[in-house]
Amino acid sequence: MAIQQQINKSIHGIGASPGIITGRAFLLERFKVRLPQKRINPSQVDEEVERFHRALKESRNQLREIKEKILDPEVRQHTFILDVHLMILDDEMLIQNTEEHVRKRKVNAEWALDLTLEKLDSAFKAIEDEYLRERRSDLHYVSSRVFRNLMGRKHDDITKIKGKVIVVAHDLSPADTLQMNLNHIAGFITDIGGKVSHTAILARSLGIPAVVGLEVATSLINGGDPLIIDGESGEVVINPTEEISESFMERRRLVKLQEREVMKYASLPAETRDGVRIHLQANIEMVEEISSAKSHGAEGIGLYRTEILYLNRKNLPNEEEHYQTYRKLVENISPGVATIRTLDIGGDKFLDGYSKGNETNPAMGLRAIRFSIKETDIFKTQLRGILRASVHGKLRVLFPMISGIEEIRKAKAILEEVKKEFIRAKVPFDRGIKIGAMIEIPSASVTADLLAREVDFFSIGTNDLIQYALAVDRINEHVSYLYEPLHPAILRIVRSVVQSARNAGIPLAICGEMASEPAYVLVLLGLGLEEFSMNPIAIPKVKKVLRMAKAIETRSMAERLFQFSTASEIKRHVRRWMVERFSEDYVKSIAEELKT
């Protein structure tokens, strides 16, 4: 039944991929199928297990066929995500648990698989890290395909879409996104999803405007409805009037002008008006993002997150896989440096075969460097891959979640063991490889002067540092308003770490989200930071503001901030300071974070 038409109906979601576009809705049926739940007789168990395996095989064949049909080189570089989905289909835990439910509970395959998913889903929901938490969506994409094959349901063919449309779906899998004909897709919107889902990452990489997490899009939109979507703000307008359409088109024109203007800065050096050279690098999760990082002006990779190598697979990555990945990383970013962060994950929840049971407080439990020190074999395998790759370019290793001297010494000792093994075996590696510590725990910031004697560089991870220092869960809607990067305590912590690094004569970078916001960058520059790592898209915008500023003025501004008692007072002062030096319109365009 058609949904009653609504004029100028505005709904808001998460801006997943920037761009403002208009088009007609193409409603793609991706609703969750209603699963049959049946009790079976003991005599039916073997046939039900076999039916499950046939559905797995059919799902594998479908994904392989999709992969083979993708010929566009720009799109094909992302098909590794389909390989991840194929690995999920081979996952022993997924298969064995489902078989066990069929045999012990005497239930049909659909019900058994759903029971397995419930258990795995609860584990993923407990993950604090947003990027890793969103990986549960990949599990659901794969399972949805298996369910449809079990039930004999047809899979909608997204390749048959004609005309320039905006795809509207409850959800889109990476397989859907990879099959999109870019000549026919203006953009897409979904009811669910997050900014760091594989689908959102693909959309940004392919330049397709997208809004996700709208919740009610498929219940409000009819196929063929005119739509406007703003992939930056997350706004979608259903059946816009001509006046509203013109307003958005004017906004799009201005955004395009701003994008073209800011991209002029991508190839320019990041240098202040008074000649201070700043180093801007990129945070990435996948080697495939390097081309975007370089085109946006990154001088290197300041943070390469390695967790994706471990996710959604039945076996841990071996030394060769680590080596080949890191070699590709350093060779592609050369002559820039690549900083590889070792595994930053809670092993009890994510690595098959290493379950330790649920932790009461996983955010402060066995994760990151603590897990690596405990599971030495896993840690050494990664370190071997890193050391072997170090002969192919400039490479640094960064240890996450360091809380004090003992942890950094234990991590270094394990690295030294691997080095000695290589020396005995005559395996080449960079014997002068630089070792760094992430400063993201208050105890590390307080003892930064001691830690600085143990490492070659620091990298401040502001996301966790702010969260731990202020005791604020930034994804909890009840307290997220307390998450204040310009809180006086945070500024004092950063100033203290800068001084410790300076006294020890070691480089200091900042790789949290603060580094992506131009207004914050000016404050951090004033505090003494001269190396920033951020989302590649933010680099030209940050370069522009740096080239408009004077470092000496940011220092006096930053020093003045310590006279204020609250984040609100600090933000007001920073905004006034910016208005005095930049145009009001420009301040508005870059200083949303300074709203009080």
C-alpha cells in the first residue's frame, strides 16, 4: 500500500558521505525477513544441517559471482570486503554453533542460525570502539543472505536500476554498494547504519552522497518520490517544494565552491603565515585509503589501525599476511612515514579461540597492549610482519593504551625478542625502527616525563583521553554533552604532555578527532603541537586555516585560555579570537564545534 504523500517532510540521520543531491527514490526491499521457527524430529536433524550447508554454499557462490562481475578498477579495489564476508561464511564458530543448536535443541536451520547470531550480537554490542562495534553489521549482511537462501527468497538485483535515482533501503550491504552502477545512482539513504560501517566508508571512497541511520526512511518514502539528501548534515527532504529545492541547490553550489576552494590547499605546504612548518598526516583503516590520503595532501600515515586484519575470520592473520599488508602500506606512502598501531582490540570478545568470558567493564579490561602482552604469540606474529616491512620504507610502531612504565617496557622487551630472532636468522629489518606510545590514559599523561625516556615519540589519542579524563561515555546520549575537548583539564593535560616531550627531545603528534577540527587545531598549535593526524578529507581544510594563521598569535591565545574556568568560557574566547582574524562567514564554516 502506498504511503500517503508528505510535502517538505524533513528527516534527519547520520551524514555518511558528503554531497547535496536531488533525485527520485528507488525503494529497495531489504527488510529483515520473518524467520520460521519450527521444532524438528530427531530423524530430520541431518537433513536440516545439510540444508544449512547448502545455503552457506549458495551464499558463497553468490558473493564470488558478484566479485567476478565487478570490472570497474575504482570499485574493484574495494572487493576485499567481499572476501571478509566469504570468511564469515567459513567461520567455525558460526557454523558449529548453528549445527549444535539444530542437533541439541531440535530446531530448524533458520532458528538455529538466529540463536547463534543473538550470542554473537551481544558480544559486538559490548565493544566500546565505534569502528569495531560497526563490524557486527557485516555479520548481519552475511546472515541475511544465508536466511534468504534457506527460505528460497529472491535477492533484489541492484544492477538493474535504470535512471539516476536515490536508493532508499532499510539497509545496504557492501555487496549492494559495490554493484551500484555509478551512472545510475545519485546517492543512497538507509534506516540503519553508522558512519564507520563498511558501506559508509565505501560511499565516501566512491564519492556517493549518503545518509544512514534515518530509522523511518522506508516507512515514509514511496518509490518515485522526489528527494533531497545532504550527506554532510544528514538531512533528507521528502517531496520538496520548488522553493526548498532551490534553497538546497544554492547550498550545494556554495558547498561545491568551498570544496574546490579548499582542495587548492591540498598540495600546498602546511605552513603558518610566520613560517612555522606543520606536518599533517592521515588516519586510515585500510591500505586502499592511501590514494585518498595522498590526494588530500597527507605527508604520511600518522595512524594505521590494524584491527581490520583480525576481524570476521576463523583464523588469525599470519606473519606473511601482516608483512604483505604493511609492505604495501609503506611502499604506497613513500617517501612519507607510516605509523602502525599494534592491535587495539579486546581479545575476549573478538578473536576466535581466545574467549575469556564477558568482562564487567570491557573499556578498562583486557584490551590493546594488555591483550598483546598477555597473548605473546599473537603479538610477536604482528611484530614480525612489521619488522620485515620496515626495510621497504619509513615505518614506526605505536603501542596503544599504555598506562605506565612497566607496560611499555614489557612491550619493548617482546619486540627485542623478535629482533634477536631475526638477527640470528639473518632476516633483514630496520634496526633503528622508532617506537612510540599512545598517550590516551590519564596515568600516561601524568607520567609522560617518565615514559618519554622509554620511547622515540608520543601520539596523543584525544578520543579516549577525553573520555577517561572526564569520565564521559561519548556515545551515551545522557552524558555525551559533557564530552568537551576544550575542558580546562584536557588543555592542562595536553600542555603537560607537550612539555614532557619537548624536555625529552622527542616528537609529539596528536591523532584523535580534535586534530580534524580547524578551530581545535589552532588551540593545539598554540599549545605547541606541530604534527597532526586526521581523516584525509579534513586535511585541506586544516591546511587552509593554518596558512591563514600566525603561530605566535595562537601561542598567546592558548596561554590566555588557562585563565578561564569552564569549557564554555574557553570556546567563547576562541571564537572571538577567530572572528578578529578571519571573516565571520569563514569562522561559521569551520567552527561548529565552538557552539555553546
